[in-house]
Amino acid sequence: SFCPIAKAPRCRPKEEGVDQGDGWDEWAQGKALIKPPDQLELTEEELKEEFTKILTANNPHAPQNIARYSFKERSYKPISSVDQMAVHFVLEGNLIHVDSEEARRQRARQDQTDENPVIEETSEIVDAAAAEDAEEAEVLGEEERPDSVEAQIGKKEQKVTNQFNFSERASQTLNNPLRERSCQTEPPPRCNFSATANQWVIYDAYLEELEKQEKNKDKQKTFSAKKEEDKLKKNKMVTETQSDDVTKVVKVVKIFERMVNQNTFDDIAQDFKYFEDASDEFREQEGTLLPLWKFQYDKAKRLSVTALCWNKSYQDLFAVGMGSYDFSKQGHGMLLLYTLKNSTCPEFVYPTSSGIMCLHIHDRLSHLVAVGFYDGCVAVFDLKAEEGGAAQPAFKSTAKAGKHTDPVWQVRWQNDDMDNNHNFYSISSDGRVVSWTLIKNELVFSDVIKLSLEGALPECLEVVEQPTCGTSFDFHPKIDFLFLVGTEEGKIHKCSKAYSSQFLETYQAHNMAVDAVKWNQFHPKVFLSCSSDWTVKIWDHTIRTPMFTFDLNSAVGDVAWSPYSSTVFAAVTTDGKVHVFDLSINKYEAICQQPVVAKKKTKLTHIEFNPIHPIIVVGDDRGYVTCFKLSPNLRKKPKEKKGQEVPKGPEVEEAKMEKLLRLKLKQFIPH
């Protein structure tokens, strides 16, 4: 075929006089090279010098110091071969190989769709090319051209079904076969019955029916009892397995909670351990209280702290009794046990239906806690109890078992009896001092003394006299049978367990109710008392008049002797102040008088010294318990002299108090 474009000239010669433009001469001239001023000038030898660079397929960023553990040699070995290939681009394609089965299937589908239009086009092409083939046939003769249309059409063969892997499929649903069903019932049996009915026959029939019903009830009871036993056994098994899992988790969680709290309150723990107030060196006869932890339980916010007691076995654990002194608003109570290691939440919580008024932890068996309630009941909680609901007391008095009819103001554990049974004493506003003995699963009571305005009443006499209200008592630390009783009239009675009919001595102590009576732990003759008449008095039980009297200008809620000195004691008042006295330093005033509450209307209710550490805990009527550390002046020890050892022990403390008593007696005796 002829292409007219091929004959067109590609460029015109110069002779045709075409205008080449103004810049043609400048472009045709040679251009001079301009060198930068800082280019190095090299000699011809340096220019001709060849530098060879070898390109390798190694990846320069591949790490060369990979080491892996060899289990055969049991050590880490460096890897010699490192993967040098770096992939820069990855694209997943969808191309299929021409000879694959999928490609053949796609070609077959395309041929089927294109078959109809191809036939129509080929018919037109055949008619048009027939004339041309006829003319060429004359020139070439009868030989067929390989590129003719007929040859190309003949190449397309029709598709033949696969004779080796071909099957025709057809399906037909089956009709369910019809079935006929029929049934025939037998007629119920019939019989004729006739009898004469009278009262005896009817009566006997009723008796038989009642016997049958009773037998059925007995069977149902035995069956239900067996079912309940099986359920209880299953529940015990489940609870035991769950309790084992829970106890494991609880122990771990407690440890974590204590660790977190010790980290958050680390500054307080450091003060408790190491801080000593250096300013005491400049105050000879005064001391201070350093606030440490503050204990609070959200569910006991509206309750007052009615009792405090340290655990003698675990010195960081103390019990708190929650109740109310407002007798018009009595409700529930709570027994809480806190530890110094976790001030955010109590270790044990025991809710009670009545307000707690007093408590005491056993000196040897630290898991037993005796509690007295506002409703007159006394109870014993076992901290080790796990089954049956730990919130319930292990022992509790009832109305049949001689419970008090008025609030119980104080309880105290005593030594075991002759049969090694644990027992404790209680005092109440009903005028009874009762001894409670733990026998098996019940509390057995026995009245020790019944208080009255004129004196103690023997149990055998039933005289109508007005009873007096007992408010506090305390047992002698060395003489087992001797104890003191404080009353609502302000009197203090010295009593004996052996004599229930009379008092050994009566002291006209205070003008109002005696709130607390405490024996001195070092001196066998001295005891301490406080009252709502604003006074604190120190007594020698062989003398009816007080040895020392202190007026604190407010009602005194509680007093406590210190465990480290026979002359140091502390008291709390309703105006929110803590008073600490040391008779060996000052016999007339407190060496520390410090307000410890934020709100003015808050009243302090109780105070307790820790048996080992120089700290105290103070409770108030808003449910808060605060811990304070005593400064060095509040726990002074005798100074060491050169070449002499400082005497220590209870004998030294007893001698200190004895010296004060002798000086006081000299003032009483006229010269």
C-alpha cells in the first residue's frame, strides 16, 4: 500500500532562503566553560588516575551482630548468614498463567459470549472476500492461500463435551408415603358394689384416710430432709473450694493494699518510726503530740466511738466500738478492727443490731473479743470464725440466759476458772456485776454483786430497794479477787469476788457519774478515776480521800495509765483536748494540754496507750479515731550518771510512785 506521508520532505534546504532567527549565530558559536572559584585544580596525571568501585548486592543496613540461643551448645552464638534482601515495593497482582486451568475456563466463557456476533461478521466478510479470492485464484491457480478467510474460519472448531469427565445431573423430589394409623381402646373394667353405710363405717374410713395422709407427710419430710442434707453438702463443698480460692486472692490483695498505703503515707510512717521533736530540749516541762494516722469508716460516720482496746499479741491492731451516747437516737452499731499498716480501711467489720458501748480483747487469746451492747446483751466475737457468717458473734446472751436489762458499760476478761473455761465480767445500769462463762456454745451467767444505794445485796435476800447504776469497773492487776466499781451517783466501791453481800470500802469520789476507774499497773495501791464533774483524781485504796485532784475545766470522758511509767497518765475532755500528766515532773498541772479536733463541737470520748510504741489513739463522737505520737518530754527516763547504770524494771516505777505518795502523806499529817 502507498503512504503519501513518506514522500513529504523532512527539512528544507538552506537555499530556499528561510529566515533562521536572530539568535541562530549565538547558538552556533562555541560556549566557554566557566569554573567556580573554589574548584580544585588537578594535574593531568591526577585526572587520568582511575578509581575502581565495586558494587555488591549486600544490604548496608543489615545487622551483623545477631545472636541466637543454641540449644545444642546451651549458649548464645552469632549468626554467620544474614538476609541481605531488601524489599522496596510489593504489589499483589491478579495475572493468571496462560496454560493454567483457570485461564482456559475464562477463554471458554469469552468464546461462548462472542460466538453469535462473530458468525454474523464472518458471513459478511466471506461475501466481500469471495470476489477477491476468485480473482487471485485465477492468478495463483487452484492452490489455497493459508491466510485466506475460509482457512481462518475453518480453524475454529466447535466445542466438544468432555467425554471423560462429563455427567448430566437431574433431581426429583420424593413424595412422602401415605400411612394410615388407627387405635382401639379397651373398655374400663366395671364391677358392682353395694354396702350399708353407718356412722362407724364412715368414722373408720376417715381414720384410714388420716393415717394414709400422715404416712405420706412423713415420707415427704424424710425425702425433703435428705434433699436438704445433700444440698448442704454440695454448698459446703462449693463454699470450701470458693473460700480457698478467695482466701488466696484476699491475702495477696491485702498485701498489695498495705504496700500501696505504706507508699502513699510513707511520710507518716517515717514520722512514727524516727521523728523526735527537737524543740523539747528548749521546753523542760512541756511536751507535744504529733498527729499521725486518722482512721475513718464511711458506713460508721454517724456513730460515736464508744470503746477502744489494743491487741496485746499484735501491737499494731486495735478494736473500735461504734455506738451512740445520745440515748434518744439509738440504732445499729459496729465493731471495727484497724491496723497501723492500713489506715484507709478496717481489717475486720462486724455490724451489730444494737449500739456497742464497751469491748475488751483477751490478753492471751487475741482472737476473742468481748462486747457489751446498749440493749443489755453481751457477746463474744471470734476473729478466726470463717463458716456460718463471720459477722455473727460466736456467743451471745439472751433474755433467758440472764442478760442485763440496761446498757452494759464495761466488760473485762478474767483468768480461766478451775475447769479451764474462759470467763469475763460485765457491769450495767441495772446494778448487776455479772460473771459470764463460755461453756460449749452458750454463755452461763452468775451474779457477783447487785448494787444498791445503801450497799450490796446478797442473792438470798429479796428486799425491795432502789438499785444504783454501775458505770465502770476495773480488776486489780495482781490481786485476783479485788476490783473497783464506779457508780452513777459518783461513788466508788472496793469489792471482792468472794464477798457478794457487802463492799470492802466505799469512796465518796465525785459529784457526778464516774466515767472510768483504772488501777495503776506498777503500784498495787494506786488507782485513777474521772468523772463528768470536770475532775480527775488519784487514790490510794487504803485511804478514803484522794491523793491528787486535777480540774480540767470540762467533762472528762476517759483516762488511761501509760504502760511505760507509773507516774504518767492521759485524759480526754469534751472540749476536744488531750491532757497528759507526769507526776514526777509536775504534780499540779498537765505537761501537755493540746486540742486535737478540727471542729469545736467535736467531743473526745476515749483514749488508749499502745502497749509498746510511744503512741496513743483518741476517739471522738463523730466516728473518727486519731493516732498521736508522744514527744520525748512526755516519756522521759532518768538520766544516766557516769559510771552508774540506770535502774530499770517495775520495781523502779513502783518506787517512783511510792515516793510521791509519801510526800503527799507528809502534807496531810500535822507536825
